[in-house]
Amino acid sequence: MNILEYENYHEEKEHVDLEFPYNTYLCSIPLDFAQVPLHWHDEMEIIYIKKGQGLVTVDFKHYRVNASTIIFILPGQLHSISQYQDETMEYENILFNASMLTPKNKDYTNENFIDPLIHGKITVPTVFTPVYPYYTDVVAPIDACDEICKTKPQGYQLYIKSMLFQFFFILDNRCRNLTKPPKNKKALDKMKTVLKYVENNYDQKLTIGEVADIAGFSESHFMRYFKETMGTSFIDYLKEYRLTMAARLLQSSEDSVLSIATEVGFDNLSYFNRAFKARYHMTPLQYRRS
């Protein structure tokens, strides 16, 4: 998986095979990468914590998660993954497109559960821990999919689809409407527009004024809105995002530090080096070697 593409806020990369849109990725924080910044995509995602503990954010709600926890992400939900203190976390990303379960013609299961779930008309929990009453039922079909993917025998795709239907049956039959729908949908949609603009233009000189225009706010209103929603200023967030992209390029390319600094939007090498060291506690070259 291309980590740079994975970490874009709205992931354009196809994570799944179009003929069978289901795939899994094993990841480790911070061994593979320090964090997965806030992003969203059109696939459903299950984050299955295997070892350790870390932090997961879904639609601005923060969860400290431990081994065996499952986080269920719907299409379009903003989410991020990061390290908790000095802990490590190994987890599995399971990505699949709901289209693999929804026929083109009128279908009861799609119209009465899957489509309403995607569009927020019904709700299910986001996080399932071992103390959740139906945790065993929820996790069983996911474990079964993992097990058959080890060998992928003839017809394994049929088995995975059957297990996904079982997963959604459990959600519908035992977990439906146990949580309230989000009240901040408009704020989420507005922030998606802002983050998409950052994703496409972070390597350019961005001003508060132009991003505020994208959001339809005055500069002062936008700065308050961003701070209240994201918990940090826009300037600090933009710098953090640029440093994250720089770290990925240091890992995945052989370009010079100057070239990478310029590519991610820093026009002053000395400032980039200071900012990078403050963020990662080592110089860019030390980070590349490590």
C-alpha cells in the first residue's frame, strides 16, 4: 500500500479490487508510520487492534483503544490513527465496498439497512470492545474472514461475502440504533471541504483568507471554527500535515532534504529542519536513516 496515498484526507486510491472489493492491510504504529492523519474514503473500514494500544479518532470523537477492539468506520467518516504516549499498536485494516453486497436492482436488505446505515438514518456503535454485550457475535465473522484469507481456497470470495452479511445481520439485529446520530453533520461536511482543499494544495502558499473563502467564513470566524473543531490552529495543522508528508517522502524516496522540503510546501530549509526536529526529535537525515 502506498502510505502517502493512504494518508491523504480523501483517499483517491482504490484500496480494493474492483472485481472483488475487499482487502486487508497489517499496520504498526509507530514502526510503519507515526500516524495516519485525519482522512476519509468511500469504502467501509474495520480497524481491528491486534496488539498494544493507541488512539483512534472518528468524526472528532477520540477513543483510546486496546488489543481486540474493533472500530467500524462508515464511508465518508473522518478518522485518524495515532500513537498513544510511547506505546506501540499493531492493527489490521479491513476495507471493503458496500457495493459488493448491494445488487443494482431493488433489494430489501439494501433499502432497509445498508443504505440507511451509510446515510445516517440508522446508527450502530463505532467501537466494540470485549466487554460489549455482543462483541463475540460481532467479531466472529471478521475472524472467519481473516482465517480464510490465509489460504484463499477456491470460492473464498463467496465465504467472505456470507460472513459480511452475517456481520451486518448482527449489527441490524442486536446493535441497531443503540447510538445517537451525530449532531455536527454540517460542521463535518464543512471541515471535509477545508481538508480536501489542504490535501490538494498543501504544497502551495496557503493563506487564511483563501481557505476561509472555501469554507464560506470570514477569516476571524474561520480561525475560531477550525480551532474549536480540530483542537489546533489552521497554521499549526497545515505545518503538521506538511511534516507528515515530508516524513513519508523521506522513507519512500531518495530525493534530497531540500527537494522534499520544497515539495511539501516549505520554502525555507532552515525552518523546515527546525520544525521537523521539533516534531520527530531528530533531523530529517537521521529520520531517513532510522
